[in-house]
Amino acid sequence: MNNSQKRAIKNYRDRLSERGLSRFEVLGRNADRDLIRTLARKLADAGPDAVRIRAALSQTVADALPKRGNILAALRRSPLANSELDLIRTKETGRRVDL
């Protein structure tokens, strides 16, 4: 690429940054290409549609993500949680073996 092309790309990306946009790559199915592009265009607009779509997507994705602290919650629900088990191990030297 020559200098004028590099400068043009830099200027374009600077203008995008001023508008609060950034360029990134997404991997997906070929059949979803138009859907993803349309979705990206709608989200780039600052209109009420973008707010509604963003909220719906955030809720859908948040429901799919595992919640933090599930292991701790499961341990607290365990029937052994308040059983006062003695979990201290004794130190044993082992047995002697003749080789």
C-alpha cells in the first residue's frame, strides 16, 4: 500500500473514532452476513431502534452466560454445609519398605 492509501485509511478510521465507532471483524455463518451487517448498521445509529435492539440483545446474551458464583452457591446449599465435619488430616510418616 502506498502512503496516500495508508493516509486515507487512517483519516477514515479517525473520523469513525470521532463518531464513537470502531471497526472490527466478526466470524459467522455466510447465511447470516446480511443480518449481521444490518444489525451493525442499526446499532451504529443513535436512534430508539438501536437502544431497543441493544437492550434485547444484552438481555438475551446475559441469559446465556453462566452466572458468577454458582459453585459457591451450590456448596452453600449442600446438605453438608453445616454438618461440622472434622476435615483435619493426620500426618503419618508411612510404612517402612525393604528394598
